[in-house]
Amino acid sequence: MSGLVDLSPFSVPAPSIRSAASYILKNPGESITLRAPLTITGCISLALIESALVDLGRPYSRRFSPSSRDGGGIFIDIVDNHDADTIWDENASTLVINPTTVHALDGHRGDGRHGRLSPVALAASLMEEISPNGTRSCRLIPFSVAGNWLHDALDQAYDPVFTIMRDYLEEKEIIRVLPLPEVPDPSVDMLPGLDPFLLEGLSLGWGKMSLEDRARSLSSYLLPLIKLDLPSTPRIEELGWHRILASDWSRDLASQLHDLSEEWNKSDQIRLFASRAVDGLVRQGRFE
């Protein structure tokens, strides 16, 4: 069965991800230390890998950078501040996950389209290799696109890596991709200046509209956003037409991540908040 690691953007890091997963599975007696930056991206990356380890019943410890590695065992270091290769060192039992810019697809003129492969996506591919059928792992696969959503690449241009992963998740029926009026309880703060009551009315009448009327009505509702510097046109398209919803979610991915970011920025105990966020995501499979 194909997985994230088989998608074209993962072609370069795939051997390292597969080798690390194989080593982890063949050495159940070794302890595993995880380290990630104290960021939302770091938290989600940790939660993805931890969910696979919980599915397997493997003990592990969690560190937020810059904490150093303690003792032996398997070490997975998640980095998010520069582009580099994802490297598995079997001699040191160490996997370093780095974000990187990858060739995602060829344009219709033969020009290459590139995008960012985030640490979250790489962590998700490792999770899927370690525990493809685990209860927690399966629940968290929709978060594999969260790193790309949180990154500012979507505020600059079309992100082919995000689109390829989103389409993969939809094709496997892991997620549904819905227009804004069909999404329950969306966070309206991401739509600056738009009237939430107009959205409520649009949602109520959505089921009675033809496809043309739906396209015209939603485009008109989103039109005031076009003149703003942010959100970008690609992000407006995602917020308006491509909301991501998993089967057991009551809120879409963008709304969950937006509200988490708001709470993160208000917290005066970031390390404690981050630990609780990871625990909650592993336990619940979503951000409440």
C-alpha cells in the first residue's frame, strides 16, 4: 500500500525515513529520544511520531530544543530553521529531520514546480512507516499538511507540496475537502473584515443553490479579501474552497491551527503549553 513516503516530493528523504523506520521496528529494546524546536510545528511533529510509538507500546522521552541528547538509544532530532537533507545515521542510531525545498511536479511547459517539505510532513511519513494501521497514527495523518499550512510559503505563491499531500489524503478518503459554507464552526478571524452573519446566511442557503450560484455567492463573499496584502490569493482559495475536515473532527484544520496559534501567542508558559498541546494531540487526535 502506498504512503506519504511514496509521493514525489518525498523521493529524496524516502530512503532515510524508511531506514530509520526499519531500524526502530527491528530494535524494540532500544529507548527513543525525540527532540524538536519549541514551536507549533515542533509540537505537531513530535505528536505525530509519539502517536506511532504509543501505538507500538514503545517507551520514549521528549525534549524541546536546545536540550541535549541523554545517553544512548535511538535519537530523532527535528529541525525547522534551515533547508537541509533528512539524514539517518545507523552507526549513531540518529535521524535528523530537516525541512527542504523539493521538486514537486513539472508544469505544463516542462518547468519544475518546487515547494517546501516541512518537518511535520516528514514526521508524518515516519509515523506512517512505523505504525501504518495504528489507531493514533491513523487519526493524526490529516495533520501531515499542517506544517505547510503554517508556513508562509502559502502567503507567497502556490504550494505544490501542500496540494499534492492534500489530494493524496482526499483520494484515500482520509479527509474531506469542503467549501467554507459546508464547514461547521469555522474560525472567522482568518477572514478579516468579512461579516460572519453573511456567512451564516450563505451557509443556510447553500444546499438550495446551483453550482453556478454557489461559485458566484462564495466568490462575492470573499472578494473584499483580494485587495488585502494578507491573506494571499492562494490562502484565500484554500480558506474559501478547500477546507480540510477529518471524519472525527468537529472543526476544520485551518480553524484548529488558527485557534492554537492564538492561544500559543497568549501563553506566558510556552514550554508547559507546548507539552500539553502535544499530549492533547496524541490523546485526542485533534486540537480541542
